[in-house]
Amino acid sequence: MSYQAGLLVAHALLTAMMTGVIWFVQILHYPLMRRLGRDSFVEYEREHTRLAGLMIAPLMIAELATAGLVLLATLTTPLATGLIVNLGALVAIWALTFLVSVPLHRKLCDTFDQAVLRRLIQTNWWRTALWTVRTILLGWLTLRVFG
């Protein structure tokens, strides 16, 4: 397996992992947060953000690093256009994460607010969709390399 193919596989696997995480969060985790009582919500949310950050941040950083590396390694190949689109979608995910999701989580760490939680769930669909599209795109690109 070439260096470029290995990077692509590593990146595709990291993206697939993040796609699984985001679907779990979107379908199960965030909606169940609505059932927490007001008294326990803030403590739960603070612990959730701390632990989720410990688990998710390294995956997101590794995903971003491999996206850049695989693009640089394949700039002169037919894969480049797809990998540029992939990186653009990943940048959009990071922007949504740090400009929308993180501020909403910070608000929820201070006080339970049903409207803020609803906005978090609604806006998280964009990240869910982008990660899903990226997984499909990277699967297709990987099949082009190995198929």
C-alpha cells in the first residue's frame, strides 16, 4: 500500500468514526438530554462537555491532520478535487462546532434552557449531514484507489 493510499484509508476511518459518533449524539444522546431534570442538568452538561471533549477532540484533530496530509500527498492526482471538497466540508464542520455548538454547550453549562438545547439539536443536523456526506465521498475515493 502506498503512502497516499495509507493516508486516505486512515483519514476515511477517522471520518467514519466521527460519523458514527455524531449520529449517536444526534439520535440518542442530545434528545435524551431533554429528559434530565432541571436540578441535575447543569452538572450533567458540564461533565458531558468535559468527557466528550477528551474523547472527541483527539479524533477531530487527527481527522483534520490526515485530511491535510492526504490532500498534500495527492495534489497532482485525480483524487485532489474530491479531497479539496472533503477538506472544505471538514472546515465547515469545525466552524459549526466552534461558532455554534460550543457556545450553545457553554450556555447549557450555566443553566438549563429548553430553547438552547433545541437549537443545539437542530444545528447539529448540519454537522451530522456534513460528516455523513464526507464518509460517502471518502468511501467512493477509497474505492477508486483500491477498486
